Amino acid sequence: MQSINLMAPAGSWESLQAAIKSGADSVYLGINQFNMRANTSKSFNINDLDKIVALCKEKKVECYLVLNTLVYDAEINNLKEICKLAKKADMDAVIVSDWAAVNIARDHDLKVHISTQANISNLETVKFYAKYCDVIILARELSLKQIAHICSEITKQHICDPEGQLIKIEVFVHGALCVSIAGKCYMSLALFNQSANRGACIQPCRRSYTVTDDQTGDQLKIDNKYVMSPADLCTIGMIDKLILAGVSVFKIEGRGRSSEYVYKVTKAYREAIDSVIDGTYSEERIKNWIKSLKSVYNRNFWQNGYYLGHKLGKWADSYGSQSSLKKLYAGKVTNYFKKSKIVELVIEDNTIKLGDKIIVTGLTTGYSDTLVKSIFKDDKPVKIADKGSTVTIPYPETIRRNDKVYVLRKRTEPFNP
């Protein structure tokens, strides 16, 4: 069985820590230029690269920099400078689609991964790109049969990267899907002058629309108003098939998502991949993973996406997330006592009750959670921590001052965070 690399998104320091903690083999991130999530993720800046790479190397996690937007002539020198600094920081690879970025990255002796934006859909194109890169991210619209054929032929024909190693194939396994082929959409540009291909998409496709006959004024009856908003991809139930197909890198979408999302999704897919390898992958475990995945941001799931040969037919039926749980801000950590494993926190909003599940996030903590089994106020046990109070709660994992604390509640309606 081939080695599997589970790649998680990192749109912030919290998400980066969460990805590492939950078992990612690699992370991908953008800075505030040249990445397709520039306006939806809390992008890092160029000065963060040294610190990011140092943390990843300490944790034995590979780190990839995303530079996959279209590039204009006036930006070439800036792109060169970024690649120079990425090489100096010892970034493991860059993810690109524009040929200028391919050439500049190679000129700076950086390893290259070809983005799904390149829409690579056949073996001949794989052969062409293999001369310049070591990983190819296939178009999301391919079927499992097509992917398996490409992977098989890579081995049979010994299609290698510039260093003589077999080219690796990467696919998306979870997260948002775009209504347009490989994300090459011009709707945001046409309506709002904000180009998706420049990392500035404001996702007008996710909104509801009413279709009207211009001649009669009649409104057409359609299945739902979200006719351009696909449900999210979820392949947790076919991880075994993707491994058998020969895929080497499993990529989770979500650089604009929270650390909670990154932690829970990465953890679920880490367990799924490991269970296929150790023989414990089962329908019961799949059900449990899906339940966990539904508790964080999602637009409902299109199980298996295009991979089983189906045309796009699963659409979101409302705006925003359909997660089963909602996360409410409660307060912040004011102290943590390591010996006694007690956290002191101030409640700034909402309340915390016995039996609640709380989440803690922070730049170093990443993501952490626990069930509230006891609450103390002024050294006396209480059942509820009200807004404005300072309380202590047993907490098994080290967390830090100024970390944010959230309480989970069952969701009664969709939301858009």
C-alpha cells in the first residue's frame, strides 16, 4: 500500500495548530497575496513564513505555500521575492497554477505542486506537468475510475517528477465544491468586480435566486432557490476506494474555516485512513465520523462527489452552515494552573452550565475541548457560570491566558458565521 499524505488547511495560527494536533501529515496555507482564499481566510503574511516552517519541522509536518492565483506582469517581481523568501524559510513546496509561478518557483529551486486550478483531467496532461512538479492535484470533476486509470498508468509508464520519483496524485476529499469547473468562475467578477481567480471571490453563487420568465413575468418552479450552491464534498465513506485507486495525497478544503472545523475534519479523516490500513474501517465507524463532521460547518454533504461517476445533483438547500451544533462565545482564559489542571476564566457572554461542552482556541493552543463536570465560583461549587462572573473549571489539557472559550449548543436553525 502506498504512503498516504493527509493534507489539512491552515488559514490562521489557530487552524495551523489544530491541523498539527489532529494528525495532519502536511498543511497548506496562503499569505496575503497570490492565494485563492485571500479574502476568506485570516491569511498569514510573508514575515510569518520562518516561524510557520519552524513549527511544522518541529512537529514533523510538511508545509506548502499556496500561490495559485492568476499573476499579472506588474506582480512578477513581487512573486519572485515571495518565492525567494519561501526558499529561504525552507518551505517544502509551493502550490501553483499560473505558468509564471511554475517557472519562478523552479528558478528558486522550490518543489512545485500543480493546483486543481490547472484542471488536469487526463494522462497526457499529467505527463506534460510531470516534467515540472512532483505532485499533481487533479480536477475535482473526475470519477474514481478516471483517477484510478491515471494512477495505474503512472506506475506502468513510469511517469516521474524531475527528481526521478513517480509523480504523485492528489485529490480533494472533503469541503466546499464550486459550481464552476475547477473553480474557474467569473460570476463574482461580472457582478461585483471581485475575481475568484484572483482570490477575491465573494461567492454570489451561494445566495438564493428566483428564476423569472422575462416575457411573461412568471416565476419558474425549481427544486430550491440555491441552484448554484453545491453541497459540500464528503468522501469519508469511500476512503478505502481512493486508497486502492492509487491516490497519494488526500486534501481537505477549508482555509476560511475555524480551528474547530480543521481539528474535527482532519481527525475524522486521519482515523479513517488509519482504519483502512489496520483493517478496522467499517460502516459503524463511518456513521460516527459523519456525525462528527456534521457538527461543524457544512452545507449538507454530497457523499462521494463526482468520484462515483454521478453528475452534480446535490445542492445546498439554505444559506450558510447546516452544522448540528453552534458555537457561542463565552469568555476568555485568565489563568491556567498546570499542577491542578484547573482553568480560570471570565464569562463575557452567554453562560456555561454543568454538562456543557466547551471549546478553547488560541494561537498556540489551536483547538481543545472538554465536558464541564464541575464549576467553582469563589471556591464554592455552582451549577451555572453567568455572564460577568469569574469561575474555575477542571481542564485536562494545558491552555493559555487570553485563549478564547466557546460553549456548544444544539442548533435550531442554519447560520452563516
